[in-house]
Amino acid sequence: METILTLRDVSRFYHRGSETVQALRHINLSIGQGELVAITGPSGSGKSTLMNLLGCLDLPDSGEYLLLGKNVGKLSSRGRTRLRRDTIGFVFQNYCLLPGLTARENVELPLIYRGIPVRQRHTLALEALCRVGLAQRTDHRPGEMSGGQQQRTALARALVTEPRLLLADEPTGNLDRESAEMVMDLLKNQREEGKTVIIITHDDKIAKRAERVVHICDGIIH
């Protein structure tokens, strides 16, 4: 199995006034291409900090983060942005959809940033929405959809660029059980198609559906 990402002795500190807080402590972690991994832990455990590092949204204070063999800490800001854009799809707990746009228009946004022509954007967005079972909701705005439908729209937006890595931050946190199971089924389907899927979750039932569970507490992986 190809290794898609590796953390080597990674630590991260935050400064709050005169106090220094160590959010991550000497983290070592490798995840292979096509794995479905759940990262769990209590509030304040370091999950969000770890998620930001994996998503190239933050940098470690010490240690190395390798994504597709590239040392993220040695890339320029533009290089990190390009790597994130070309490699990673994000799914968030609160969906992060633009309320004034339709489902199709929301899904098209990453394609606009890539400079994809209008007609091709439309086609790719509709295909992504069909993949998540929303072929009949393409012209609906977020306020006209249920929470589960909004999250599936957010998943379609993450998938439309065909990323190798999906990072899902509490993707079922605001959903009822039926909608949560549907979203998890879709994420598992992506793993079966060869994508690497990492889920941050508080929900033990959701975590148990992953192939591997990584538990973090006080910034340490247990």
C-alpha cells in the first residue's frame, strides 16, 4: 500500500498571553492510500490542530509532515495552496455552503478556482451531485434542503475535483442517525474507489465504521 501522508515527531504550540500550550506532542502517524481512518478524542485533545496540519492549513513547530512525498513545511505559501487544492477535499460539520447559490453552483466553486470552463463545470458538478444522490436537488439553495442533503452537497463539492485525500471534520455531527449513516456510506464508497478518507469524530458508532481508529488525548496519539 502506498503511503499518502506521514507525520514524523510533529509538535505544535500555541501562545495565549504569557502561557504556552502544546497542542500536539511528538506525533508519529502514517496513512496509506485507500485507507478509511477515524481520529477521535475529547474536546481540547488536539483533533482540530491535527486536522489543520493534515489539510495544509497550518504548519508544525517541529517535526515533518510529508504529503505525497512532499515536505509541506518546506513549501512556499503558494506551493501549499496548490498542493491543498490539487490533493485534498474538505467536508465540514456546518456544511459551509453559500446560502445564495444553488447546490450546483456551490459544487462548482472549486472548479472556478481551477479555471475550468463554464460548460465543463456544469457537467462535472451535476455528475458529482448525482454520485451523492441529489440529481433532483441541483437547483435548490441550502435553505431549501435538509441537513443531510446539505452535507451531501458539501461532499459533492469536495469530490468534484477528484482529490486523493478527503478530510471530513465531524461530518455527521449535525445530522440525524439516518442521514449520518447515508453520509458514512458515501464516504466508505469513496474509500472503495481508492481515495484516502480521514474522519474527525466524537461519535464512537461512526468511528467503528472506519478501518482504523486513531485516538488522541492531550496532544498524544494513544
